[in-house]
Amino acid sequence: MATKRQLVEAGVAPPDTGPERPWLRIQGTNDASTMWYAVLRRQERGIWLGSLAMRHREHYERLLADGWEEVPIDEIGVRGAQAMAPPDAPSGADARP
């Protein structure tokens, strides 16, 4: 998981468009704050899925009950994605969440 700004700064994405696959945009409001929203992840079939959910709401509770986990704020970014990559995955900007 990484913000668009973090991906641009890491050279993974151009500033005028979104990053290429396998990075996918998590839909949310432009003013989403980790104070009100939680970034969640779940590994399925060897890939990481991400979601943004408003804290303390039914959807957030349902995701947690279904095995999703909240991403710690310090793991949001390209370095956090590298830490989550399998051991045989490419390193650096080629690592994916």
C-alpha cells in the first residue's frame, strides 16, 4: 500500500497518470485521513488486496471479521510494500504490495 505521491517520489508512477499494474487505486475521498479511515489489506491467491474503510462502521467491522487486517501507518508507502513482498520478489521500485 502506498499513496500516489509516495509512488511518484519512488519513481514507480509518473506524476500525471496513475501507476501501472499491479498497483491499483483504492477508491476513497481525496480528503481521507487515517484519523477517520483505515487502510486494510488481505492476501488472497498470492496477491495483496487493499481497501479503505471508515473506522467504527459496519463495513470496517465486517472486513476485520472476514480476515482483513489494518495496515499500520508506518507500513504505508513503497518501503512498506517491499517489506510485504515475498522473499523471491524483485527489490527496490519493482517490489509490489
